[in-house]
Amino acid sequence: MKKILLLCAAMMTLLCVGCSSHEPVVYPFGKTYTYSVTIADGCVLPDTTFEIRMTTSKKKYYGQFGLKYEYFTLDGTPIYVEQTGYSEDKDRVELHPPRMGMMAFTEVAPFPTYTLPAGCYVSAKGSIVVKKSTFPAANGKTIEYAYDQGGTDTINHYGEEIECFTITGENTNHLDDIGHYRVTYWFHPRYGFVLWKYELPDGKCVWMTLQK
């Protein structure tokens, strides 16, 4: 599949300080997205599976649009409810990831972020200060990260072959005390972030797959 690469930015930060008046297109207000979450030992055999429902809102959350995550077991039992935010304008789409329970580690990995227009290339470095987190190892620390946007991959999304743009990232400091966390996101201009893959220091992988 032919890649379309444009230089968009050399350096950027993942945390947005506010949203514009732009009306979201990829993640419109009031829509719910359901993800299945699988934790796999050695990135091969799944040993834990649950569900996360993500709902967007026009109501602002610390200057961003509202985002709610609801966690459920496979039999529908609620586990957590988490309120956070997301940003979308003509230049970028960024979600705060789920960060409760087994997903607390996402605090130290680059957030799901895609810089527009679709197909552009980004190589970025930045940092985030973790003041208070459900991931105790990160509390009070400054996490440095790097990520690259520019690859493409065709995946099967419930019988439909879709071409996605890939973003890969990792934390680049605190490797001894927190560990090395890697992430890959698959982004589609119509469906958004359809697949998330986290690689953990203990050899496990966490997959978040968008349900149709």
C-alpha cells in the first residue's frame, strides 16, 4: 500500500491546554465507542478480557471536550467510571486514555494522538509531569516520551479491509524504576483509533480493539 508522507512537525507535546471552537468530526459529541480489552501473556495468549465504553461529550473538562470511560466485565458488571477529556481540531486528534485499574500504566505512555492532515509524518519528543495517578510508580515523576507517526497498515475491521495510519511511541526515562512501555496506535480518519497495543515491561501486551 502506497504511503503518503508529509513533514508536519519536528517537535510537539501531547498534552493540549485547551480546545478551539472546532466541531469534532472524527469523535462527534454524544457518541459511544466500545472497546474489547485483552491482556496477553507474551503477546500471544490472552489471559484477561474486559470491556471499555468511551463516550464523548460537548461539556468541557479542564478546557477540553468531555470523555467518559466505563469499564465492564464481559458479563456486563460495571467496574469503574472515569471522567477525562479529549481534543479535536483541524490540526490534531488526541484522547486521554483510560487510566483506571489494569489500565493505570497508560499514564507513562504517549497518549493516542494523530496530527492532521492524514498521511503526514511526525517525529516527536516531550514530557508530562504526573502529579497524582492511579499508577503509584509514576506519582511525582516527570515522564519523557518519544513517538513517530507516518506508517500505514491495512487491517481487517469486522470484514472490512481498512488502511490505517500507525503511531508508535515509548517512554524514554525511568526505565529502571518504572519500566519500558511501548505503544502502537492504528488510526483511521473515519473510525478514529481502531486498535491500541501496549507492550509492558513484564512481557505482556494489552490490546484495545474497537468493536463495530
